[in-house]
Amino acid sequence: MLIKPTPLKLKVFISVAKLLQPFLTVYQIDKPMIFFLSETIRKIIVGVLQRFVKAESLKLANSSVQKIVHFDFKDVKNQCNIMDVDLGYVAEKEVKTLITSIVVQGENPVLLRD
């Protein structure tokens, strides 16, 4: 089943893609860069995790790739509150605009972050 992405989801995906862009440009050279690959991937993973994992939980797992691999993402105490999840600047702006338009229409704002 193909899920049609909403404009808000696309803005979140673009925000995450901007985290990956430097990786794609740095590693497109003819020099041997494999020695730096694990550290670069660790930084990318931590950058993405900072968006939805609590900072104190991430500090414990951030020290090595093996700790990140074994990190318990399903544990609710490691997850950010839904209002604290970083969607990216443009997506956050879109959410605020949508909430404002719903409130102006006299309806209760639906939780747009689900």
C-alpha cells in the first residue's frame, strides 16, 4: 500500500535530508575515506536521534557505535515528549500555522504531530 506523504511530512524529510547532505559530498572523492566512515555515520545517527530521544538518554549511548546499536528506542523514558520532537524549522512553522488556523476556525486543534 502506497502512503501519500503530506506536505508537512515532506518538510520533515527534507530537514533530515539536510543532515545527510554533507556526508554525501564529503565521501564522493577518490581518496580512501573508509577510515573515517564509522565516526561520520555515528555523528549522523546521533544527529537524527537528537530529534526524538531525550538528551540525557542520548548522552549515555553517544560514546560508541555499539552503545547506539544496543540503545532501547522503544523505552518510553528514552523518548522525547511529542511536543519536544524536533521536526525541523520549516515543519515547526507549518505546524504552528496549522494550529493557528484551526483555532481561528473555532475548533479544537488536532494533535498534528501523530
